[in-house]
Amino acid sequence: MDFTVVRVISGDTFEVSPNWNWNDQTGRTVKVNGYDAPKQGEPGFEPAKYKLEKLLLNEQVELKELLKLPSDRLLADVKYNGLNLADYFYEYKIS
């Protein structure tokens, strides 16, 4: 199923619409599996968030290999235009 990215929270976390459903749980927040971006308050946070916003905001993504994390986040491999997002950002150095 495809989801639309409706809000970028950080360089590796965003919200989607419609809500995801997994193992009888639902939510909007997705953390990208495969890389970690700087957290708020850390150097590089704003550039990483900006890069993800420019790439994904209002775009369609596909979620694969799902794993539920605490605080209602879903850890997932994210596919955008057929490319694994973690591979893209690893190659192009998100932070």
C-alpha cells in the first residue's frame, strides 16, 4: 500500500496518510530503517530534516519490513520511486 508523507519530523522520521495498520495497531509516524539522522538539538538536525522534506513531503512512499517501536512509531524500510530510502541517503550523505 502507498502512503503520502504529510509531515516530516526529522531527517529519518515522518508522518503518513492514511494511517498505517500493523498487527492490530495503527498510527501515522514512521521511522526509516537503515540510517539514523541527527536528533533535534544535535548538529546537522535542520539540514537532514530539510533534505527529507524536499524529497518526500506530499510524495508517495511504500512501507516494507515493518516493526513496531515504542511511542507509536513504525520502523520500516521505505521505498520511494522504487529506491530504498536508506540506500539513497547513505549514498548521498543525508547529514
